[in-house]
Amino acid sequence: MDNARKLKPALVLLALFAVSCGPQKPEVSTIVMHDTIYTDRVVSDTIVVSKPQDTIVMEKERLRVRVVRINDTLRIEGECAADTIYRTTTIEVPVKVVESRWPWWAKPLLWALFVLSVIYAVKKALSF
């Protein structure tokens, strides 16, 4: 029982240190989202009847077209390679600022209680 009385001022001090105000929050918060879009490979074939000639191959970036003439047949092969598209989206979200619900006199009162608790704790500690 006697130990509990000795710890009481320390617990009051600890409780006062635990009471604090949070940091001020910004007006707008930013969220960054990263999306990944995958496209499929596209392949198409076309056959056209024509006179014999050479093979023509055209390539540009992801697209490859090949034209082959064999006797009276014209074969066209086209291929668009699969690709991955990365898209970054930035969204600004407004943050609602919540005002303190404490009255104007609460902060000075808490400081006064804190100072009195420290004086009380020091007085008790010096009396032992």
C-alpha cells in the first residue's frame, strides 16, 4: 500500500507526458497509383493471288509485316508483339482539418497541473 502512494506522483507525471497534440496535417494529400496494362500479341494472315516475285519484310518498333510471293500466291503476314504499358496516376485528396475541441483555457490549465505535479513529485522525493 505504501509503494502505491509513492508511485502515484510518477503515474500522474507519466499521464501528463502522454497527453499531447498531434502534428499539423497538410491541406492536400497526394496518392500515387501505378497501373500496369498488358496488351496481347496480334497476328493476322492474308492470301492474295498474284505473279511470282520476292519476299518483302518490314519492321518498325513492335510491328513486323512480311510479304511473300510464291508463284501466283501473295502471302502477307503481320505481327504486333505484346507490350506492357505503365501508367502513373496522381490523385490529390483534400484533407479535412479538424479543429481542437478543447476550450482556450484547457492548455494553460494542463500546464499548471503539470507544473504542480512536478513540484509535488520533487517535494515528495526530497522528503525521503
